[in-house]
Amino acid sequence: EFVNQAIDNVRPALELRARRVGGANYQVPIPVTPIRQETLAIRWIVDLARSKSGKSFEQFLMQELIDAYNNEGEAVKKKNDVERMAEANKAFAHFRW
């Protein structure tokens, strides 16, 4: 239950996809499917734990999971950044098809 709650706190609702329209690239916000939400959340947690050095991977992974469970840490920050960028680019949502 601890791991499920940590992953749920990192799941993004929206993501950005690049669309090329008329020679210009637009970052278009797209809703994320539940399977992709879980995949992205796990990937972000593991990648952030891997990117750190100094202690063992297991210690960094446990700390990242604890931070995600408490709605803090780098993985939750990444989720918030992605959703903030999607919200800022919602003017281009009409390019979604």
C-alpha cells in the first residue's frame, strides 16, 4: 500500500507531445492513460534515484519513495512541472487529433 500511494502521488494527469503544424512545432497537452501514468511515475522515481551518487541505489530509491509518499521530493516536483507546462500550453490543445 505504501508503494501504491507513492506512485499515485507522482502520476501525471497531462503530458506534452510535440506536433508539427504548418512548419511550426507546438507542445500540445494530452491526457495520459492510466497505464502510461503508472509507467511514467515508476520511471521518474527510478531515474531520479539512479541519477544520484554517493550512497547505494537502494538507499536513494527508498528515500525517493518516502518523499513521493509524503508528496515532496524530486519526482513530485517533476510531475508538478510537467502539469504546469501542460497548463501553460493549453492554448494549443486544439491541435490534438
